[in-house]
Amino acid sequence: MLKNIFKYIVLPFISIPLLYGVWLLLRAFVFDYFTIPTNSMYPTLKPGYKVVVNKLLMGARIYEDFDFTNNHELKSWRTKGMRPIKHNDIVVFNFPQREGKIGFTINYVFCKRVMALPGDTLSIVDGYYKNNNYEGVLGLENQQRILSDTPDSLVGPMLVSMPYAWHLKWTIRNFGPLYMPRKGETIRLVPSNASPYRTLLEWEIGKEITWDWDTETVFADGEPIKWHTFQHSYYFMAGDNVMDSSDSRYWGLVPEEYIVGVVDWIIEKEKSER
């Protein structure tokens, strides 16, 4: 009698929470999975596809604070990874913007391709991505050719709305060059770099950044600031579907801390329905 009670009642009662705990640990330290909702990575990823993120590659992100209210800062650290992120990796990351500022929202994630790493300088020339530290093709060349060959009248608004960079007159066909800040590097601030970096600078410094193009001066809360040492490393993320992707061209760079991990496995919708 007691043996049957243990077998059919006690053992399942213990096993189910234990298995669920193991499942949560695996998702926290080893992998996670997400469903693609849009066409931004088409044709590589289509809506309904599922992607499995390998957290062991760059190291799992471990939260130090579980307060995820809207105005709370992300506090985390990473386990030791197997390799750094590479050009052309497809990654999942928390969308880095909230109300025009860098801000963390739990479970609000994007999936894009890495076009530039910290220390790179990225440009878009006649619709094609160019990176000073990468000689191969970034993204899908055929999709960039479509942009290059499309008449301006059919492209729609040409000006890229990357925060506060409108004076530079960058477009989705011609953009940059833009340097990717790397943690610990110090740069001289002038309006031409302070404008695309404004959200990054305000996040790191905690002051309002403005500038004067005539005097080539940058201000933090109205006081001149000539130099800044970056506290974070940043990445440029973009969708393969260059004609229809909300990405770093429009809302800016992604802090390394916001990256969940590297996509290691793609499950096509048709296969998942069989």
C-alpha cells in the first residue's frame, strides 16, 4: 500500500516540480526559443519560424536584479562564453529603446543579423553594407541589390530616422560611416558623432546632450563636454529584408548587455506543423 502511494502520488508530486526546475535552468543558462513574428529577416526567417538561441556561445546573461518595472535599469552579468559574437551572426536581443531613450523591457525581443561589432566602422553605400573590418558580404546581397535598384519614388521616406542624426542626411541607401563604440574607448565629441550617439551618451552620462554645429561644440546639461569614455560596447543590428525592417538604421545601436544570445537552430513553420 505505502509502495503504491509513493509510486503514484509522492513520486509524481516530486518529479514534476523538479523537471520544471531543470527546464527553467536550461532556458536560463543553455538555450531559449522564440517565434518570428514579422518579415524583417525574410527570406532567412519567415513569420511563424522558431529560432533556438544558444546561450553558451557568448555566455548566458544572469540577472542581478529581478525588478523589471519600466524605469528600472538592467543589471546583469554573463557566464564565460565559448566565443565572441561574429559578423553575420543572427542574434536575439531586448529592444533597446523606450520612450526615445535606452531602456530595458523584459520579454520584448527582436531577432536581427549582426552587421557591425564594437570597434567596427559601418557604412551603407548605394544600398550595400560595408564594414572596414569585414571583407565578405554582410547580410543578403540580393536583398540589398533590390534596394539599390529600386527607384527613389518607390522606396518611400528616404531619410533614416536614427535618433537625432537628421543633420547628417543619412538615408537607407547611403548611411554613415558610423563607428561602433567599444567599452573603455575615449572619443572626442563633436556634433557629427554626438548626434547619432545621443541616446548612448545620455544613457551613460545621465545628462541631456545637445550641440552647436556652428561652434562644433557638444554640451551635457548645457556645459561643454569634449571627451567621453564609453562604459558599454555596442552593436549594429539589421534585418535581411532591408526594404522592410525596423533596425539599427532607425532606432540606434544595441548595448552588449541587451543581447540574449546567438541563434543556433531554425525550425521552419512547415516542419513544425507536421
